[in-house]
Amino acid sequence: MPVSIFGCNSSEDAGAELKALGARRVLIVTDENLRQLGVLAKIESSLKENNLDFEVYDKLPTEPTVDFVVEGTRVFKESGCDMILAVGGGTPIDTAKAISVMATNKSSIERYAGANKIENPGIPVVAIPTTAGTGSEVTIFTIISDTRTDVKMLIASPYLMPRLAIVDPMLTIAMPKGITAAVGLDALTHAIEAYVSRKAQPMTDILALSAIRLLARNLPQAWADGNDIEARDNTMLASYQAGLAFGNSSVALVHGMSRPIGAYFHVAHGLSNATLLGQVMRFSLAGNPKRYAEIAAAMGEDVTGLTDMEAARTGADAVERIINQLEIPKLRDLGVDRKRFEEVMSQMIEAAIASGSPDNNPRVATKEEIAKIYNQAY
Ligand SMILES: [Fe+2]
């Protein structure tokens, strides 16, 4: 398990933790909106209290891209920093992880797409998530978009695991409703896919089921009342557990199909997952009814006397209820153009299959079945 600290206000110890890891000068990779929301203030003062110098790189787009990794790597090298502190959602954390290895490896980032291609360990990264969803703070993955080719590169390497994750639920209080919904459903997708994945393991099962249980009971409340600290705390814990789970058991069909939507139409990752999750679940139930029945029970559905398949369906219904409750639109309402969607459909299907994630699904989909699910999500 990666080294991590979980707890309300734990981010106020960031300075002491960085110092204990040997940092002298830190590059903070973050999102400029977080400063306006006041999220950075306490973290920066904890660095000052520990006499740590720091520089801030906060000019990031809404998704991690090759250009910003290149620019961030240049900033890192010129800054004289010896450690990276990533503060934010998936974009700052994934960008920081990529900068960390680009600072110590010679090739361009495109050469490292895929698994285990990075040659040298990176600069140590301490990750502080401010959204409850991506789990990137505890995974060996980073996803970087190449805007020239419309490809979302999945890069996997043990060198991408942050040295330390500091998971502080208090930082998510500032999250607006739309982001709470999108990232929360990303976390639910991680947990469900980790549990039904063909690579699921006993330890990831425990984490995934716990995350499903927590999200079913707390995500709608965290969304309805962002100031409910107990709901925020439980949602953040679930996101973190789901990250640990899928980091070891992989994701499946939803994520495989979701990345091309993000690459071609720049729909936020959590949202594109959420548009697919219900349909993919219904499609997949037959591949492993028992596991989906267990998901239904974990969500609090009464499955007494039901067959596995009947119970599995109640779980899919419960997931769809949460998706509707959190007001997730269809792809057509997210600015995805119908004509372009049809034009790139075959490329999206190829990219989904090539990612390898759909092979982990309990029921492996044909190209025609993937096309049908894309159309249903539209
Ligand atoms: Fe995800």
C-alpha cells in the first residue's frame, strides 16, 4: 500500500511531511482557482512554518495535456526545486506525476505511453487531492492528452506512484455541485469496476465494497449539502479506497469507453464515465451476476429471496437512481455533436478496445455492442 495519511485537516501537516522527506525547495503544481477558493492558504503557510522555499506552477488547463507537462517540466528544471507537491483534482496530480518523471527521463512523453516504459525513477511527489474521485494520489497511472492526435495516453509505471498521499476531506468542502457529482461518480465507477474486474483480488475486493457502501450512503448527501462534513469525509474515504482498489485490480469497460469521449469531445472524465456507467452495468450483469448482486447488497438494496441476476438488476437500478439524482446529463446535452460522434465512432471503439480495459470486464463486448452502448449514452 502506498504511504498515505487520511484525516480532516491533515493537509495542514504538508510542510512537516515534506521536510521529513528531505525537501528543501518545493514546486507546487496546482490549479489557480484553488487559491481563490482559499484551499492553498493553509498548505502554503505550513510550508513557510517549516522553512521550505516553494514555487507555484498553476497555469493548468481543465485536463492534463502534453504541452503543459512539457512547460511544467521546464519550470521544474529552472526552479531548482527538489520535490513536487501536487494540490488539486486529477489534472494537477496527473500533470505533477508526469512532470516528476519527465524531469529525470530523456525521451518525449509519448514514448512512455503504455505500461512500464519509463526508465528512471522521478522526482518525489507528495499528492494532496482536493476532489473526492480520481484516486490518482494512490495510483501508478497518469493520463495525459495529446491534443494534436486526440489521444488520451494512459501511462502506467511504479515510478508514477506519489511518495506520499495526504488525503484531507476538509479540502473538498469547496467543491461545487457539478464537480462533486462528476468525480464522485468516477469514484463509484472505480469501485464497481475494481470489484467486477477479472483482475480483482481479495484485498481490492474489501476496499471496493467498502467504497461502494460509503458512496451509496454519502455521495447524494455530499452533493445535496456540500457543507455536510460527515458526508464529505465518507465520500473522500470512499474515493481513496476506490483508488487503492482499481490501482491494483484495474478498471474495465466504462473507463475503456470513457477515455475516447474525453479525447474527442473534451467531456470531463467523471461525466463521461457517469453517462456510460448505467448502460455498461446492465450489459455486464450477465457476465458475473454474483458479483453484481454483492454490489447491490453493499449499496443497501434489499436482495432477500432474489436470484443473483434479480439482485444484480436492483444494483444497476440503484446506480442509475444516483446518476439521475446527481443530474448527470446525456452526451447530447454535454455539447457532443451528433454528426461528429457518428464520424469518430469507429475510432472511439478501436481506442476503447486498444486501451485493454474492456478485456477486464466480466462480459467482453463486441464492437457492435460497444457502438450500441455509446449510442445509448448519447
Ligand atoms: Fe476514473
